[in-house]
Amino acid sequence: SGYSISKFADAHTTLNSVSIKRFRVSVALAKAASPANTVKFTIYGDNNGKPGTELGSKLVQINTLKAGLYNDVLFDTPVTVDGRFYVGFEIDQTKADSIVINTAANRGTNNFKSAYTYTNSWIDVDDLFGGMTTSLGIEVLFSNAVKANATLSTKKTT
């Protein structure tokens, strides 16, 4: 981007502890300068209302992402979150890759917004772009399913 933004994140809140195994990312454009180049999808904890410690991440080859579709990003290990957390992605600005994730239309003054990093500090989108509030096209898929142990009994009939 013209702003040299390398990390993008979106705020989410849960009411209880949940596990995240995957995202669905709405990709508008994905072009890798080299076939091996990757984008890093990340889950962050909260640091006083901004993304904090990295809780989990997944590297995905850019050329495997399909523009115009939701792309699943499956984490190798589920990430447990509780309360406020952030999901996002990171690109390497030293490479000539192009990644565009869809965003929501400007929502005005409500509280739905993403946070972008700029010179190694997190800045809200509305601060960076003069009042624009939006969110990234990333759907978080939660899983708190309990493993089912089925027992099947059969009875021989004559």
C-alpha cells in the first residue's frame, strides 16, 4: 500500500473461552511476486484496546489464495481466546506481492473497525484514514465441540 502498512487486524469479542481452528478470508486480490511467497494470518491477544501478543499464526502461500472467494485458513493448532482478541494478516513489504482483503463499507461513527499498523504501532483505521470505520473480510470460525464417543451395541438375533 502507499502507506507501507504491513499488518492488518480486526477486533472481536467473545463472552467465554473459545477455540479458533480456522478463518474464512474474503480475498479481492492475491498476486505473489514469487511462487514461494507467503502471507501470515495471525490471532492476537488484546493490549489495552489494540492488538497485542501473537497467540497463533499460519503461513499461507499467496498463490494458493483465490480472488473473489472466501478462502479457508486452517491453523495447525487451535488457538484459545477469551474476551477481546484480534484476527488479521501480515505481508512482507520488501516483496512485490499484492494482497487485498475485502472490507465492509464505511460504517460511520459506530464501533465496528479494524486496526492497522503503521511504523510498528497499531493505529485505528478511523485515525489513519480520517474517520473511516470498517472491518476486514475475515470470518472467525469458533469450535468448542466436545469429542463424541459413540458406543454401538449389537445383539445377534436368530
